[in-house]
Amino acid sequence: MTDKAKKRFVDNHITKIFPQLQINAEKVCGAGTLKWADDLLQLSMEMFLEKPLDVQYDACLNNRAENFCTYIMNFQLKRGKTTRFFHTHRKFLGSTRELFVGTYDYDNDPEFPQPFDDEVSMVQRCVDEQLAELNPFDKMLIQERIYQGATFKEMAAKYNINYNSLSQGLKETLKEIKKTCQHLR
């Protein structure tokens, strides 16, 4: 048989088994089918066709071409970083980043509402209950110092109360609230 006839026979046989080779490539790749199957099939066919024509012809004549190509796919995919498939395809698919065109400004995006805004934690609920039960002086201390951020010096001038009384009163009030709500932390 001439080389031209052998080549035609090999081409016809590969055309006949190609759908089964696609199925085999999907099975070999498993979860990575979408990323690797087509490239792996192309590479295994290329490696098969690089063999001498007599080896190709013998494999097709004895119906071993499908097994041979599937073996090449398995070896190329499972062997790891030493294979041609890893260096030409797989290495680049897993380690490169795509260009991000969007924005990370989620605060102003209506699609990303602030999570848990309406939910109040158990600790916050306990603190709110304790604040509701406080006397007016302690409420004023918490309101001015904690929520509005006023200094003791400003508060002393505003209410004409001694600086030390304000700082000591707030310290005791916060200790009491902390002690009461400590179990919820």
C-alpha cells in the first residue's frame, strides 16, 4: 500500500472515530470539560499524527487509534506540570486574570443593599434597653459623649458641671452597661 493510500485510510478512520474521541475527551476532563476538552482533543490528535505513518496506519487498522488517542489525553491531563498540554494550555487558563471593567463602589449601587441594616444584634438590644432605663443625667452623658462626640471640657462648659463628675459618671455608667450585657458577647 502506498503512503498516500495509508494517509487516506488514517484520515477516514479518524473521521469515523472522532465523535467518540470527543466523548472520551469530556470524560477524561470531568469538571474541567468546558476549559480543556477541545484543546486536549486537538493536542492528542496532533501528537497521534506526529507519529510515523506506519504506526498511525497500524493503530487504525487494528482499531487501536481511539484507545491510543484517549491514552494520550489521560497522560497529558493527569500527569501534571511536565506535559505539553500543561505548558501550552492548562497553565494559562488557571493562572491569568481577566480585565475587570466594573467598579468596586458597592455603597452607591442599588443592587447591593447594606446587609443586616434592619437587624439589631442581641448586644445592641441589651444596650438599648439599659439606655432606656438610665436616669436623665446618665442619658445626657451617653448622648453627648458617645453619640455626638463632645469632649468633657465642652460638656462641662455647656452644663456647668464639674469635669471630674462628668468623666466619673460616664465611666461608671458604661461599666454598668457592660457588666449587664457581658453575657451576650
